[in-house]
Amino acid sequence: MVISQCLTGEQCSVGLKVALRIIKSWRATPGQACRILRISPSTFRRAAQGRECGRRLDLDQQQRIGLVIGIHGSLRAAFSNQDNVRGFPSFRNANPFFEGRTALEIMAQGDLISLYETYRRIEQIHCGEIMAG
């Protein structure tokens, strides 16, 4: 899930809105959404209001959008039940990486590594690998 070149302003704007819809479906708070995507509260508000936003996202922010979309895709592939697709990020997880925390808590720490490692663990579920326990 690596973006090799920067996206256009239009792609950034659309991607940001899609990623925020996904994060909202996970029942994340606005603060969590801002930390996951590393965006400002004002950018979050503009996106929530359907206004122009996200045209000048940096590569880190673009990668975060890609990871959120990748997590959502992996969850959709792993679970046929939409409640699990939307709810999994909020479920407590006892596996070693999660250590009793939710995926949402880990992603909302705000660092790209935590988001990426969460993506990797969720992708393992999609690929049929059992999370080490």
C-alpha cells in the first residue's frame, strides 16, 4: 500500500471524503479521524460539510488515506456481515499486536507506523492468516 507519486488535487479531495466516510462508519470521533488522517479540525469540518477540501494533502496524508481504504477493503473481503466490517475497528482484540486495545485506538495514536501495522494485521485476516496469539 505505497503511493509512488502524488495524487492530483481532485483525487486528494475525493479520497479524503471517502476515507472520512469509512472512518465515520467505524464510529470514530472527529478527533480520532483527524489524528488517523493527520488533518486539521477545519479540514475535517469542510469535508463533513461537503465543501472544498483536501486539495493540498502531502504524501504522508495521501498514504494514510490509502491505508484507510485498504483496511476497509480487507474488512469487506474478510467479513460478509456489514456490522463486522464497520464494527471490527472498535472491537477489543487480545492478539499480541493489539494487546486488548481496539484497532481504532491504535490507529488514532496518530503515527503512520501504527496505522500501517494495523493495516497489515487486518490484511492478514483478509488473506486467511490467523493472527498470532
